[in-house]
Amino acid sequence: MRASTISRGLDLLALPLIAIGMALAFLYVPGERTMGDVQRIFYFHVPFAMSSFVGFAIVLVASLGYLKTRRDAWDVVAEAAAEVGFLCCTIVLLTGPVWARSAWGVWWTWDARLTTTLILWMVYAAYLVLRAYGAEDAKLKRYAAVLGIVGALNVPIVYFSVKWFRTQHPSSTFFTREGLPVPAMAFTLRFCLIAVLILFVTLLLKRIQVGRLEAERDQLRYELDARE
Amino acid sequence: MSRFFYLTLGYGLIWVSIGVYLVLMQRRIDRVRGELAELRARLGRN
């Protein structure tokens, strides 16, 4: 099966899954006792956080692949994953304060989870700025790969920050024995996680397609310069 | 402000971010495809 066929299939799948996820978050899940309706942000806030972690893990693998092989295909994947991961991390940093303002009464606090997430976002902002200034330079691609790896090493610190430090942020709901107390909440969270991950893969494949087109354009420019 | 306001704001920010990113990416694809077509035409001429 061709990559473009998979990409189109995911395009068609992502939107209805997201719509069902929204319906579950708004209509199916009971309201949380203390926070009320604002808690419903959580069903998309957490999946976008997990998707950003997946994106930065792909950056780690692809950057290592690029440093080892110097093949541009790895570099295209690393840049695409960094950009889509950065988008997901931005959404986390936008929705988190909205929830915090309603739940804690403040938009932002220098809590361990929030601060480490902001550092992660800033590292990848620097990565994307570096890429924007030296897209075709092999040396800058190497520097970007190293920065991408350093940024991805921050992901476990963000994830475990709620365990390692005293924090206001709610503890992890994935990969724990306790999980969520209400089955409808756990089901909706898992459903939304799948929907958002499919949306993430759809965006990633589109961004990789852009990277390949840009690589083809650069190659044609090089050929044209060589002829003239 | 009501909690519903914050809920609307939260979801609004999510889908506006995704929408803006998709529009920017589509514009980028269109621009690169245009450049590719122009470069192919120039290569054909030379």
C-alpha cells in the first residue's frame, strides 16, 4: 500500500474520530465533582501531551539515524516530527493554563511539570528556528540533530516530574495501576488518545510530504545551477 | 467568568491552533509545488 493511500485513509479517519471523542467528552462523561465542566479539557489536553512525547521520541530516533547515516530522509522525518510535536506541545501549554485558571485561580505557576514542559517547548522552538535559518546547510543539520536529541532527553523529566517533585499538577493517569476512578472517564480518555494520535500521524505524514517536496525542489535548483 | 467560558476557550484554542497549522502547511505545499513546476519547466528549456 502506498504512503499517499495510507495518508488519505488517515485523513478520512481522523476527523470522525475526533468528533466522536468530542461527543464523548461533552455528552457521555459525567462532570467531575470539584472542577465541574472545565475538567473536560483534560480529555484532549492529555492526548496532545502524549502525542508531543511521541513526536519528540521520533525526533530522537530520526536524529540518531541522521547522525549515523547522514541520509537526508532521516533529517526530513526528524524536522517533521519536531514541528508536529511542537504544535502538540503548544496546545498543551495553551490548554493547561486555561484549566489552571479555573481550577487553581492562576493562569501559570512555576510548578515542576509546567516548568519542565515550558523548557521542552523552548528547546524545540530553538530547534525550529535553527532549521529555519539553515535548511540546506549540513553542519546546521548536525547541530539540529544534536539539539533534537537533547530536547527528547527532557521528555522523561517532564513525564516523571510529578513523581520526583512536589507539584500541584495532577499525577499521571496513564501507565499507573490506579488510573481513572470512573470507567466512562477512562474509556473516553483512551478513545481520545487514539483519535489524537491518528490526527498526529496524519499531520506528520503531511509534513513529511512537504519535506520531501522541498528536498526535490532543492535538488532541481542544484541541477539548474550546475547547468547554467 | 464561568467554567463553561474556560472550557470553550480551551477547546477553541485547540482547534484554532490545528486549523492555522493546516492552512499554513497547505499554503507551503502549494508554494513548493509551484516552485517545482517552474524549476521543471526551466530545466526542460535548458
